[in-house]
Amino acid sequence: MLTHHYWSKALDAGYQVDAVLDFSKAFDKVSHVILMQKLCNFGVCGCLLNWYRDYLSNHEQRVVMYGKSSDWCPIPSGVPQGSLLGPLFFMIFINNLPDVVSPTSLVALYADDCKTLRVIQHPCDHESLQDDLNSLVSSSRLNHVSFNTKKCKLMQITKNCSPIFAPLQLGGTTLEVTAEFSDLGLLTNHKLSWNSHIDKISSKANKVLGLIKRNCREFRDVLTLRTLYCALVRSQLEYGSVVWSPFTVRNITKLERVQRRTTKFILKTEDDHEV
């Protein structure tokens, strides 16, 4: 939400924002030694620090394929995925990344997702952004983690027909320029138009609704059908709506069409039950 607010303000002011997206890093590359040091820097000490160390220590893994298994190997790095502490440890581990870029750039962190943004008003701003990317790569190498350069893309958020452009590199790989990108589940357009996102979620919601209608024809309890709708369909429509809340007739109609189909289905079921 912070990044979309940043983009919107820049776009309203007539600026161009270059965003390098999907700086994905691996949970399993977090060095336990470096993590313990960073926890100490945050003031964690004593029994709590020892508990965290024990929590991460003495883990082993092996690979099993076609009934054959490899030898057990110790796990010297990584945080448990699917745990409550895993994302917290990872955020602490990469918390210093914003400190290595210039104050005029923004680094947004969310779990293992990282993106950097900068307002571009002059070609020299691209040079500064490239310096920021180099600093991020150097910092990640010091922490024994790496960015997935194949998944990183450059999106130029602007309404100008001829935006200021210069190729950017991440770790020696030239970044691909994209007009749309899925950012934390939101299909974001370089003009911050949400037409594609709403087309996507309404199509997905209609498919799930069709699945419910095909498999729940014999259901007669309205409350059950309503619960299914709220859990499986409405959740698709409402995810991230604070960011993309529709204001055009086109997009409102798209979403309302799903609601009307659901209402007809549930009310028809209720009428059939009464008959």
C-alpha cells in the first residue's frame, strides 16, 4: 500500500517513477551466524537469544526419491518456512537494506519481497538508481544472500508517451522492461490503471462461482451457500481493494455482475426450496 501511494502521488504530480520489482530472495539462504549477530544488534540477548539459537540449530535434511534416500546433511542456514518466526527472522536479516540506497530512493520490504523506487526527472536519476542497485547487490552478497535477477523487472510508472529511459542492470544482468506486473497479488499497470487487475479477479471469481453452482445444485441452505460465496468468491474480489477500489463504470459493472449472478443463484435456490 505504501508503494502504491508513493506511485500515485508521483503520477499526480506529473513525475515518472522507475520501479525495480520482485527482488526475491531465498529464505533458505539466511546465515544463522549473521542472523544471531543482527539479533544482538537489536538488543536481543540472554536466554531469549539462546532460545532463538537453539530453535535454528541441529536441523538436518535429506532427499528421498523412488524409495532411495540421501545421507542426512546439517542445515547451516535458512529460517523455517511456514512458521511464525520465519518471516520475522527474515525481516530482521534484511532490515538494513534501505540504509544502503540514497535518501531520495525508496526501498519497500515485505517478507521475502523487496522493491526499489525512484522518481526520474533527469537522465542522471537513472545513474543514481543504478548506483542504488549496485549497493543492494553488494549488501546482499555481504549477507550471503542473492537476488533472483531472472525474475526482477523494471516498470516505468508514468503517463508520458516518451518516458526518460536508460537500461538498468542487476548483478550484470540487464533488467527487462514491463508494462504490467503482479505485485503481491495485485496486477499493477504502468499507468496505475486497474482494468487488467479487475478483469483478472472477476474472471477468476466467475470460474469459482461456476464451480460452486455445478457442485452445489442440491444445496438448499441459503446460509451455507452464502458462506461458500464469501469464502471462495467474495474473498477474490475484495483482496487489496483498499488500493484498487474501482471508480469507473466499466470496472464497477464488472464486479457487480459477479454479485448479481451470485444473488440470482442463491435466491433461486431459496425459491426452489419454498416450492
